[in-house]
Amino acid sequence: MDLALQTLLDKQALYELSCRYMRGLDRTDAELLRSIFWEDAFCEYGFINSDARHFHRVCGHRADRSHLESAHDWQYADRGGGR
């Protein structure tokens, strides 16, 4: 597979992961959040610094069920070509 196509596929995969993460936060869905992180992930966000399991519990069981987040992201894959 050529490098340009692989870069596009990698960017799309990162975008879809980001979308699933935001959906999990928006819907306060602990199960969806759990599916996104590695088992041994550590979350360092300032307001919470803990293992991912604790992060899932906090964000997935919030009292404020109308919580909405939005994220604007720009995916950049450095394949040695530089910018």
C-alpha cells in the first residue's frame, strides 16, 4: 500500500477513535469509554489524574446527564516527510 493511502487510513482511524471518545463523553457512557482505552491507560486531564477505569466511572456516571462536549481536532501523521 502506498504511503499516501496508508496515511489517509491512519488519519481516518484516529478520527473515528476521537468521535467514539466524544460520543462516550457526550452520552456519559462508561461502557463506550471503556472500549476506547487500553486496559492499563492512565488519564491525565488536570481535573482528574487516574487510571482509565476510574475515569470511566467518573465520566460515565455523572449526575449531569445533559453534559455535552465538543472537540475540534486536526490529525497530523508525520511519515518522515516533515512539514
